[in-house]
Amino acid sequence: MRVLATIVMASLFGLLAAASSAAQPANEGVRARDALAQSEPRRARTKIRVRPLYPRQPYHSFYPPPYDVRYPGPNAQRECVARYVQEHRPSGTVIVPRMRCRWVRG
């Protein structure tokens, strides 16, 4: 009984598919697409340039970079402050230079 019901349902679906394809000519859709393609010239695809957030880290990481300076921009300048600091070492007190720099937009 189930086999007979399956065969009847399959034949009905086949008849419905044949009727719907006969209602629309197969070449009509192809002709409309070809006419549209000939009337409009094709445009080149837009190019999207992706720049990394950090210039020295080309990959994504969940951890922060070892430096706290992001890419400052094309016209940036470094502003540095230098000073001398006393350091106490086992051999005695020594004066050493220290420099701190940061990026400033130019």
C-alpha cells in the first residue's frame, strides 16, 4: 500500500513539474539575460585596501602588543625628551641617559 502511494505521489509531482516548465519557455529567461548583458557595459570591481591596525603586527591577536603606540598616520613626527638619571649600582652611583619619545601628528 505504501509503495503504491509513493508511486502515485511521485507521478503527480512529475506532472506538476512538467506543467510548470511548459508554461514558461526555456529560452525566454536566457534571451532576457543576454539582452541585459549586451546593453550595460561591465564595470571593474572596486578595490578595497585593508591596512593593519598595528604596522609591525600583521596578524590578529587577543593579547595587546608589547608597545602602546598605534600607527600615528602619514605625517606624524616623533617628539623626544632626554634627561640624565642617577642609578645606584654595586660599583657606585652612575649617571645614565634616558629618553622618552611619543608620536605627534604633524
